[in-house]
Amino acid sequence: MLNSLAFCSSIPTMRASMKLVVFLGMLFFAAPAMAAAKFLPAPPQHARPAGTVYLRDWAEKNGFQMSFDQKGSTIDLTNRWANIALANDSRHGTVNGVSVWLSFPIRVHNGRLIIDQKDLTTLIEPVLFPKRLGKDRKVLVVALDAGHGGKDPGYQIGSKQEKIFTMMLAKEVKEQLEDAGLKTFMTRRSDTYVERADRAELAQKAKADLFVSLHYNTAPDPGAKGVETYCVTPFGAEATNGSEQALRTYPGNRYDAQSVLLAYEVQRSITRSLDLADRGVRRAGFEVLRRAPMPSILIEGGFMSNPSDSKRVFDEDHRREMARAIVDGILAYKRTMERAAVHN
């Protein structure tokens, strides 16, 4: 009986010992796996979307102070010589007061603002840090493309046809460019029809350094007004109006950086010289821009459908002033590209 009681009383001790042995065995066999796991990289948590950059990182790298008003969603990047104004969840912004349109909206990720790398390399950096032309290269010849012509009247308001006024503007720009010492080439010299696909080819044959297409705008809303300057949509981005996406590269995309700087300088010159609303530097897949094997822009010089804009479009004095502003923008681009230091 005593032996039985002694045996029974030792059972809890034996169970405890067995648990300890099992626990130590588990540790022994688990140790290698735990050691290996210690050196495995942790899985990424909420990784930054591919092709994007944290905006503050870019700002600090390039000498900008950044502020973000979360309530108003406004973003300001400033230094001694430049100011960039952006907005969260928006594609619109300004660079030194000139309206521009990004290819992708600014977003917040992991509590931080991100910008698409494409917007840095095809908009912000070419405008702020332009790279000069190659050694001994100059801007010497400008191709002027008067929109529409012949059987294609363009927009028509009453008896007034866009093709007539684009030709008038092209002739005025031609004269002023030549007065400034540049050579010009016109894709059409009279009221004739030239296929859009042929216009860039004609400019190439003329060895043009720049291609500038001249148009006027219209809209169902008569309140729409102002000037827009377009360059070709970068590969993989949407046009500013969102109607199309560039799913392939074109000859014009070789000059994305130069074209956006040319568009910026012309847009800035027009909006600072004339009483026209600044609708911004924009992107589009216009055929003349896609095909142009040189820096190229398309200017929409005002809305023929707007009462105040149309008075200017049809006015000879305003047309001369518009031509002067376009020429000044082209000359500003020429000076910048011929003297600009490479940004590292």
C-alpha cells in the first residue's frame, strides 16, 4: 500500500519531467529553423509603387524646401530661384507660375507624397534643369505649320475659318523669326491641304530644328477660354484630357524633354505678354507631334467659340502681339539650350 502511494505520488513529478524533455527536444529541433529565419529578409510591407519617387526625397536631393497643407491638399516646393506648386490627388500644378499638367496625379502612399518618375524626367527636370544641345549644335531653322488648309477649314465661326487665321499667324511668326536671325520653313504657304502625316516629314526634309504647329480652339461651352501649348504624350502616360494612352513610342518621344521645355517657354511668354488665360502645358497624341523627328509643339492660341478670345483672334494687332510672344518663347528656348549646363 505504501509502495502504491509512493508510486502515485511520483506521477506528477514524472509528468513534469516528461514535459521538460519534450520542450527541450522541440527547442533542439527548432533552433536551426529559428536561426535561419533570423537571416531571412522580411517580406516587403506596402512597398512604394514601381516607377514612383517620394516627393520629399526628390525635393531634398535637389535643394527644395517642401511644405504640405493636408487640409487644403496643396504642396509647395521652393528654393531661391524656383517654385513648384502641386496638389494631392491632382495632375495640375504650376512651375514658376506657369500652368502645367502632369501625366499622373500626386498621391499619398504610406503617409508620404509620391510622384511618378515619368513626370520628373519628362516635365519637372527638363524645365528646371535643361540639358544643353550637343557640341556645336544650334537652333537655326524653325518649321511653322499653319493648321488645317484647303478642304479642311478647321473650326468655323460664322464666315471666319480657322485655317485663314492660322496662316495669318504663321506668316507673322515667320517674319519676326527671320528678323531675329532664324531661318524658317512653312509646311503650307497658301490655302492648300497638306496631310497631317506629311507635315513632319516636310519639316525633316527642310532640316528644321524645331516644329511649331499653330491652331485655334473651340468648345461647346462658350465660357472656355485661354491658351494651351501641347507636346506629345510620353510613352505609357495618358493625354491631358484622359481620352487616350500612349501605348507605343513615336519619333516625337525621342525629344520629350526638349519639347516640354519649348512648350513651357512659349506658354510662359504668351501668358505673361497677353491677356489670355493660362490653360497650361499639356500632352496629346496629335499626329504632327507624334511624327515630328525634332522638338515639337502645338499651340492653341485662344478659343474662337469664346466672345473675348475670338475678338483677339480676329484682331490684327493682337495677332502681331501673339506672334511676338511665340517668337520670344522660341528665342528663350534657343538661349537656354545653347548655354544650359548639364544637371547632375
